[in-house]
Amino acid sequence: MKEKVQLFGRFLSGMVMPNIGAFIAWGLITALFIETGWCPNERFAEMVSPMSSMLLPLLIAYTGGEVVAGKRGGVVGTIATMGVIVGSDIPMFIGAMIVGPLAAWVIKKFDKAIESHIPAGFEMLINNFSLGILGAIMALLAMVGVTPLVTALNAAMSAGVGFFVDHGLLPLASVFIEPAKVLFLNNAINHGILSPMGIQQVKEVGKSIFFLLEANPGPGLGVLLAYCIAGKGNAKSSAPGAVIIHFFGGIHEIYFPYILMNPLLLIAVIAGGASGVFVFSLFDAGLTSAASPGSIIAILMMAERHSYVGILAGVAVAAAVSFLISLPLLKFMGKDTTLEEAEQKKNAMKQQAKGIKTDTKEKTEMQECTAGKIRKIAFACDAGMGSSAMGSTVLKKKIAAAGLEGIEVIHTPVSSIPADVQIVVTHQELGERAALSNPNAERILITNFLAAPEYDLLIEELIKRNH
């Protein structure tokens, strides 16, 4: 079930993540030129509404359609999404997420049905007209069928959110957001759920607190600081580096393993997240667009001009609360485990579940070696842009230091690992998805992005196989 939820969440966020640059551009224009912005300019502000109502939904639709059926799917998804855009007076992000992939699925099925019936020489004619005709039909159907559904859904969501906001219950959202983040659903929550609501709120009041609910680095910062003081072994030594990467680099995935080692720390991040949201609400703080990655630098760049004090206060309070709860949990609540011990325990439990006896000596998750030299390695994470980019950089440096040449290291989404990749490195929580994405590749499952012992084992194996 967790894997299915991750896949669905990845599909939602996968339509938004490639277009984050466009969201940032829109957010900057909004922050600068609207009536309450830093440099109010009526002419420049005219771009704000068309970008949110047309440009961003169309980009989402194209991306979603392309995932389903390539460029042809992206084009038909974009055409069909014009139906929901014209049919509504609210930004149709949810509509684009539905109609774009749906239209692409229709054209994909149509192409498959007629591929063996096209007369030679008529391929371009049939392909172009089929796309145009189906796109037009889907746009009309979307306008009369999907638009009312999405509008009603948006009204229900707005009413539900309004209830929580009006009654001061928005901090309770952290009860769901923080555990879901640790299960690598952070991008799905932020870009698939919170961002559409946030953009609607920005159009109404010029800023939105929804962009801060998941992106707040405070809860994770508190946990990592506690590990700097009360952690053990590799967890303690790697925590300071993780603090910098998490807080300034915005790669939140780096603190997830520290919580997975000690699940009681979920209490700390939930309390920290709720405290931060309370302070954001108290100061009426908000961003003008999604902050991605969730770096304090990106957050301050997207901040509405009157929100800086509230944002900094909310992040500081969230970090302090998380730290104060994490510290005694690490010190007194049972034996803390190191990253190495957590990996060994996980391996032993997995083998025991399969009925295989094993010891708890250090092992790698890499499958038995296949013959031949290694030419391509992929570091995979949920979105393929955060922790995987950092991990691939670490691997490249280690490979270069070992004097190995001719090995390409890439970073990629775990759901779309290229077929020519021979070794995949990913977090153990994403191992099953990596196996489904590229079943032929060897897998190395890690728990610590910065200092996993598996990195050195991999280098040793590469030296053996490539020399």
C-alpha cells in the first residue's frame, strides 16, 4: 500500500516538479509588482493572472501528458486542458492534473488501435488529424464534464480548509504532513496538494501559508541538531553536514533516515511542525509561490514583503520545539542505534522474514555481481532532483578519487530509471520502486545519504570489475 501511495504521489508531483522554475518566475513577478508588492507596477502585474490561470496549468498538462504518451501525449493533454481553463474562473491546476494525463491516455490507446491499419504514405496525415480531432473533442468534454467536477471539488476543499483556518486548527495538518514526508511523500504533498490551494489563495490575498506547511525546514533542523549532541557513531558525525544541506540546500530527504532510525522522533517533528504553523498563522505570514527546494534561502526569496519576521519566527520556533523534544528522546528513551546498526538490523529482519539465517555483519544490498565492466550508475530519489543529485555528486567524487574512468553517474527519479543503468543507488524506503523501474539493475540500498558505508563498498567493487 505504501508503495502504491508513493507511486501515485510521485505521479502528481512529477507533473509539477519539472515546472518549478515557472512557478518561481510567477512568484517573483507577483511578489514584486502586485499592488502590495515591493515595486508595484500595474502594467507588469498584468502578467500575474494569465500566468497562474493559463501558463502554469498548461505546463502541468503538457508534462503529465508527456509522461503518459510522450510529446504527442503532451500536446493533446495541453489542448484538452484549454477546456477546463476556459470553463472556469479559478486556476485549474487540479483540472490540468486530471485532463492532461487522461487525454494522453486516450491518444495512446487510439494510436495502438490503428497502428497496423495506417496505409503507407498516410502516417503524417493520420497522426496530425487524429491528434487534432481527439484534442478538440477532449477539450469540449473537459469543458462541460470535468470543469464542474473540479470546481465542486475546489469548493469543498476551500470550505474544509476555511474551517480549519477559521477555527485555528491549521497546525493539526502537521499530524499528517510530517509522517508522510518521512515516507518520501513530501513532493506529492507540497506540489500535488498544497501548491494548487496556495496559488488560489495568492490570487485572492497576495500570499499563502500553504506554501510553508511542508517546506518549513524547522522540524528537520531540530532533529538534526539533537543528533549533533546526543547521536551515536556515524549518525552523530554526519549530522552537522546534514544540517547544512538540509537548512541551506533545502534537501529535506537527508533527515528522513535519522527519524526512521528512531520513529519516536516523529513526535518531535509533528510538534515542531504544528508550532511553526501556529506562529506563521499568528504573524499572518505567507509566500507568493512554492519554495523548492525547501531551503531557508528559497523560502525567504518567495516570502511576501510583510512576512519575513513571521517566517523566521516560525522556522525558529519549529526548530526549537523539535530539538527540545528530540534531545531527551535520543538520550533517555531506550538505546539509540547508529546508522550502521539500523542497516544491519533491517537486513537481519528481512532475511529472517524470508526464512534465511544470517548474521548482523555489515552487508550491502547490492545483488550478486554480473559479468562485465560498469559504465553507468544512477542515484535515484523520489523526484530525481534533490537527494539523488547530492548523492550522485558524492559518488562522482569518490569514483574520481579512486582513479576510475569511463563511469557515468546520473541522478534520476526512482520511477523512471533508464534501462541502460547497471547499478542503482537509492534509499532503502525506495528499493521496491527501484526494482520495478529497472529490474535488471543491481541495487544498493542506503540509509545515510552523506556517509553510507555502501559507497566505499561500491568503489571497491568497481575497482575489481573495471580493472
